[in-house]
Amino acid sequence: MILMKDIVREGHPALRKRAEEMILPLTEQDKKLGKDMLEFLKNSQDPELSEKYQLRPGIGLAAPQVNASVRMFALHITEVKGEPLSFVAVNPKIVSHSVEQTYLTSGEGCLSVDRNVDGFVPRYARITIKAFDLDGKEFKKRLKGLAAIAFQHELDHLDGIMFYDHIDRDHPFKEIPNATPFERD
């Protein structure tokens, strides 16, 4: 079971490295890593379990955040209108995106960052993604809102990019052109 002590924090070299493509079919060890990352997210959002194990709630976790430099991450978002979104993405890619942008009005956070970082992080408002699941089956999804933001945040981790790299240092709350703000419920 992944705990907070297993998540590397900013300054760790794994967070700034471009992760390696994963070879399919996945090994049992790789599949376990994916399942463990998804389990962490589910546990972190369960008030009882998060308190018991001292977990910070998260909606996404990338392999580099647990010091594994491979192109895989998990997303678990229950607050999306309609179906909850819960999956592990192996070798994920954005195949198309909107011109329109969005950003979280509350700013983004990260399980690897133990401080608040103020500012708007510009993201594509809508994306179409392709990835493989843990069984090696390719899937394609259209994401918008929080799901699109979270996917882009985790994909950045696979390229060694932190969310605050996107914030305008001189004007962190500067209006983002052609962007619709996104408010979390």
C-alpha cells in the first residue's frame, strides 16, 4: 500500500526527469504499481482511511511521484457530473485539444508539493486522449473540466514538469486569454 512517505517531494530528481515509455504487455510488477497508485487515490478520498493512514487527498498520482520513472499515472475523480472517472493510463498521450483554455480558480495542488503555490495554471479546456490500460488494451476518451485539468497535470509529471512551471511568476493571477475559469464544487 502506498503511503505519503512513499511519495517523493519537490526537489527529488525523479520529478524532473522525462519518464520512459512502458513496454507492453506490462509485467506483474508494473501492473501492481498501477493498481497501488489507483488504490492510494481511492483511499486518500475516503475520510476514514485518509485519517487512519494520514493520507492527503488526491485525484491523480503519476509513477515518477513514487520514484518510478515510467509513463503511467492513475486518476480517480468522483466529483465529475455523470460517471465517476477512475483509471490507470499507460503511455498516455493527448491526441487533440481545444483552442479554449481553462484553469482552476483555486489553483492546483500536488501530492509532491507540501506548500500552497498561488496562481493560475493554464490548461486546455477539452482534450481527447489515448492510453493503454493495465491489460494492454488501448482506450480513447474525451475529457473536459476537472478531468482534463488533472490529466494534463499528471501528463506533465511524466515529462518532468511541475504545475507551478506554468504559472506566470510576475503576475500569478493574470487573466489567461481565451480561458474559462473552472470552479471546483
